Amino acid sequence: MWNPTVDATVIVHPGSDRETSGRIVDDFGEFDAHGVEANSKHISDPARRWAVLTDDGALVFVDTHQLAAAPGTSG
């Protein structure tokens, strides 16, 4: 089974129309992510585990299930 790590080359949103490649730049660790609301106002969505810098220069935040190892990556 493949386990993502910082500096791994990955495919983000594999098999979807948003599929792109990039490199993991930060790991926020496993934790129970919860959205934030105050006085019935939505403040933020739940945090994501991985920060990925895509090959086109975007920074995206995703969970493990939204990643796949890039072709040629061992594991």
C-alpha cells in the first residue's frame, strides 16, 4: 500500500476532470477535522491533511483519498 509523504510526487484528484500532478509540500497530520461555525455563521470548512504544490504553481489542500502515487513512484 502506498503511503504519501512530504516531497512525494502525486496525482491530485486522480481520474476526475480536476486531475493534476504535483508535489506534497506539507503534512498537517491525522486529526479529526471539523468545520467552524460561530453564531450559526459558516466560518470555514474542515481542514485538509496535505498541502500540494501543483505543477502549474497552484497550492491545493487535500486528504489522502484525493491523492495517488505518480506513475513511476515506488510503493
